[in-house]
Amino acid sequence: MNQSCFICGAAMATGRTPHYLRCSSCGHEVLSDGQQQGFIVNDPVTYEDTNKRTGLDRFKRSVLKQVAKGHEITLADIGSATGRFLFQNKDIIEEGWGVEVTPEALEFSRKTLGLNVVENAKELPPNLSVVTAWHSLEHIPERELLSVIENVASKLKQDGHFIISVPNADSNQYQWYGTSYAYYDMPNHLHQFTNTSLDLIMGNAGFQRTGNISSSQYNHFGHIQSILNVLTNSHNYLYYQLKRKQGSRNLFLDAANLLFLPVALCIGTLLTAFDLLKPQKQGVITACYQHTT
């Protein structure tokens, strides 16, 4: 594997955990075993679930409306999965497109929901006003990631906006919990970004950060699930069972999660409030970039 950072060119060394290499300059982490595209769907592939609006769905909608500021929205969602975000916001999106590579999600979003979904960002139409990437960039191999961002830049209007949310490799959560960090999703996450590395990779494509968005919903979940991971000596068992419907049931872990959940909720809520004092250290980076060149 290349021992220099694909973003800034600095030397790479072993990261905070043996599964990742960390850049000595920008702090970006890449999976040490290689950059192979994974295929993952976080949401159940059903119309009923896609139509169900959660607190996280409402958060994403509020961010979109805040960034659009009442203007007409022509939007592309990178890593659109089942098409949930596009489908739930079709009432405020004039024209919406998705980019997705997972076959199951592609078929569902196209045939069941009737959405415009392509497999490559090169196929997106021009003059988009907003592009979103809700926890998708960390799944894209290095070369393809650079290509996606460059293609987005070519499809956005001048002064168009790119909303990005990714795990934060400089977060308190990653420092405190290590491999129990809820967003430590190895081998599905090929990258772990820092604010510095994200700004560099976006700046190289002609983007400038215009706003930092509080990620309290992501941050709160991250603390709660990470604490459960530590207490139950498992990794994201509750999340995988409830969200991804993944993995076999374990009665011991069911009981342990039920027992420790009130403790994790209390401690996680306090730590989420503490993280508000240092937004750069939140478990997730959510930022808005503007296409300037």
C-alpha cells in the first residue's frame, strides 16, 4: 500500500489502532488492508421503513432547508442507498438525483420509489444547487473518492453547496473509545477524516468551507453506542440489530444492552453536552462547502 497520504503527500504511519494508517500531517486515516469498495445498506429495503421519518431524517431535512435558504433545490445525494433522503424530501426538491453502487439499493430506489439514481457521479446533470454526502465518502476508495469530488465540482453551479458528514478521526469519541468508537466500522470505512484532511481534499477541488453544522444527533448516538460497546465487549450490536437487521441474535447481548442502555443514555447525554464546548472534537464532522472556482 502507498505509504504517503493521497491527500497531502505526507508520510503515513500506524494510526491509533492497527487497522488504519494515519497521515503525519493532516491526520487522515486510511484502512491499512487496502482500498476495496464495500457494498452496504444501512436501512431496511422496504417502502414502509423508507417512508418513516426519524429524528435523524428531520435533522438532515433541516440542514438542507437551512443551506438552500428558500431557493429552488436541484440536488444530488452521493451514496443515496435506498433513496430515503431523496424520497422524504421530494416536496422541497425541484429535481433530485442519487448516486449509488449497491445493486439491491439501486433496484429498490429506481423501481419501487421511482427515483433518478445513477452509478457514477459523471452521469449527474449540470447546474445542481446542492449535493449531499451523508456518511458515504468514508466508504469510497481513494482514487474513486477524488473522482467523485471532482465530478461533483463540475456539476455544481457556481456558489453551489456540498453538505458532507463523515466520522471524525480527531474526535473525543475516537480518542476515548478506540476500536469501541461507534463509527469505527472496519472494514466498511476505508477512511477516517479530520477537519484538516477534509478541508484539504475539498480545497483541492475548488471548495471552501462556509459553515460547521452541529452534529448533536450523530454525536449523541455515537457516545451511547460506544459506551454500550465498552460495557458489553461487542461492537455496535444494538445498532446492527435495529438498523441494519444484521447478524444473529444473541440473548446474552440482548440482556446486556437492555441492562446498560439507561446508563449509556445518561452518560452519553452528559458527554454530548460537553462536546458542544469543542465542536471540532465531536464524533462526526458535518460541514457545508461552497463551490468557488
